Amino acid sequence: MGEQPPLSEQPKKPFLYVIVCASGIAGDVGTLITAAQERCWDVGVIATPLGLGFIDAEAVAAQTGYPIRSAWRSPGDPRPLPPPDAIAVAPATFNTINKWAAGISDTLALGILCEAYGLGIPTAVLPYVNAAMASHPAYPRSLERLREMGVLIGSYQPHPPKAERAADRFRWQEALELLAPALPARH
């Protein structure tokens, strides 16, 4: 059995940012983290300020090995996460989708998403929106704008308002499936 090369000589794993929004299913983000890690990704989580209240921050940090980010760092503070090779926004709310498409950067999560376009970082979004909100004229326009920007959009269809079982249809791993063709082949 051969020896492992020193850590400094081992190939660097690609880094995935998972951006989590304030949604009832956000607490299941560990499903996406596990799927990404099984596909040899390192993962860091960025939560919207309200999204923090929907996840177990301690468990997510333990699973990823990185602190969860939600606020901008102060000038001169070290970057707690490496730069991303790709970004998955899951679950993505009505609010985040519309602000992102409009270029609004009023949270760290939105700032990262707006900047990712200019940096050419492959980005996938898995909307989790109810049908009443999805019927608002801004929503389909925002999805179209994101598509024009090259954002890869998941197939989840809006659920009825107040639906309790809608989370069962949410396919967390779809974010990785969408991103796979946009990334260089890995071993």
C-alpha cells in the first residue's frame, strides 16, 4: 500500500458555497452538504441574516469545518472561507431571487451572488417558493433574468401556500447535478 503524499502536494478539493435562505426546509441543508462532500467538495455555508434562524449553525459548522458566514467581515479581518469554485443557493426564497435578479446587494449572501456573475462563478439555484408568491409578475421575470445571467435553475415547482409536505419533493442534490457540466472534470 503506497504512502499518501503530504497534504501540501494533495490535489485541492473544489470549494462550494451553499447559500441558505430563510425557509422552513433550510434546516435540512445538511443533506446538500453531505451530497457535496461525497462528491469530493469542500463546503462553506453563507446564510441570509434571517436564514440563520432556520438552521442549526453549530451542526452545520461541525459538518463543514468552517464557520457559517452571514455578515460582512471588517476590513483587515481574514477571509474565513476560500474563494468558491461554484455556488449553490438552496433553498432560495422569493425575496432572495427577486433581489438578486435586480442587482440588490443588501446582505452578504446577495453581495456574493451579485459578484459571482462578474467573476464567472458557476451558480445553481433551487427555488422553494409557494404558488401564490410565484404568481407575482416579478418572480418569473426574475427567473428569466437569472437564466440570462447563466444561473442554472432547479426544476422544483411552486407548492401550494401553507403546504406541509412540499419539502418531500425538494431535491437538494439537484444543485450538484446542475453544476456538474459547468465544472472541469475531477477524478
